Amino acid sequence: MEQEFLVDIQTSRHKFNVLVACSKGSVSAPLRHALNTLGFGNIVSRNSYASAAEELRENEYTFVFFDSEPPEESSMSEVEFIEDVTNNVKNIFLIGVSTQPSAENIYRVIRSGARGYLVPPFAPDRIDEVLLHASRGISIDKEILDSPNRNRALAGMVLDSLNLLSKYIKGIEAQVMSGNEPDLEAVLQIDQLSLNVSEGTRAAKKLSEGGPAGFLEALIDESIERARGTTRLGRTRQARRRERERARKK
């Protein structure tokens, strides 16, 4: 099994190089300012995936913050950018950034290899928390690891965290649509929920039997099972299954 790259960002932050690959100055400028406040030394900006990918081939960086969705004129998708970086650069942490996050986009970039996700405003303490999570080792509940079907348990964990994130974002969107300004703390909570999805996905890909392919198979199976459970027939079957399980335990 490949050894996971980890760093300690709580000391000597000035030694880490950071690349900000965001097309809008209104996003990259406050992000760079917050990173500078945290003590990171060399912070470089590029305004496109292509120029960022080229920069990463020529110079070493530890952290890359990138647009989680490409601008219209981009020649690369966000997934293509992540794959290009992870295939050509070793020992790097990718953090998606978006002013209009969606659960689908968050999971897409995390599944592709991003280690975290940020939503403005870029408070230094929030960035610090995201980076700490991204740069540390994975942790998982022992109950899940000891499950008879570990892969399905890991897949269920990821789907649960993704479902919670999706409901949270939809709740904020509903507030905006009704003309109300969402609470700042509520918006920032998206970062934390995204971290849960990120850490869960990393753990599942690493700890599933059969690796990422085994996790993907379990994720598909668990998704199908849950979809069946949303129908009346599916709910009836689940109720009968629970009754049989209770009868066996007696």
C-alpha cells in the first residue's frame, strides 16, 4: 500500500510554498491575504488551470487552492486539472474553492483527489482548520473498521456525510431564494461538512478491501440499496428484513 504523504503545518509554515489557482481576483486576493496572515511565506497566483499546471511542473508546492468549477473559457475541467496535477506532481495537497458550492461539485473534486474545500469569506482560522485536516492522516471509527462488510460500511459512511452536506446546502439556498441573508456561521459550516466528506472518502478509498475499485463497487451497491428503500416496495422489504432479524435474535 502506498504511504500517505503527511506534513505538520503547525510549525515552520514559512517553508511551505502555496499556489492559488483562481480566475477571479476577488477570490484570490483575500485568500492570499488570509494565507499570509497564517504565516505562509511563498504564495503564488495563477488565473487558469493551464498556467497553474505549468507552474506546478516547474516549481515545488505543498498546497494548491483551485477553482472547484472552471471558468467558461477554461480548456480543462476541474477533474482534468486534478488528474493532471496528481499524475505529474508528488506530495501535494489540493483544496477546492468556490463562491457557489454544491454537494455534487464538492464530492466530484474530493473523489478526484482534492483533500479539502473552502467557501468564502476566508477567515484564517477556518483555512487553518481545513489545512490541518488535509495534511493529517485519516481516522475512522473502529466500529466501521470491524464491520463484517467493511466496504459497505465505509460506503454508507460517505453517503451519510454527503447527504448531510447536500441537505445543508439546500437549506441555505432556500434561505437565499426566500430573500433572507444566510447566517455567516451557517455558510462556514459548509467547510466543516466538506471536510467530513473528504476525510471519509480518503479513508474509504484507502481502507476498503480491493482499494478504490472495491470502494466504488460498494458505493454503487449501497446507493442502489438506498434508492430502493425510498420506494414503498423498498420500505416494505426493509421492514420485513428488520422483522426477520429481530426474530432471529430472540
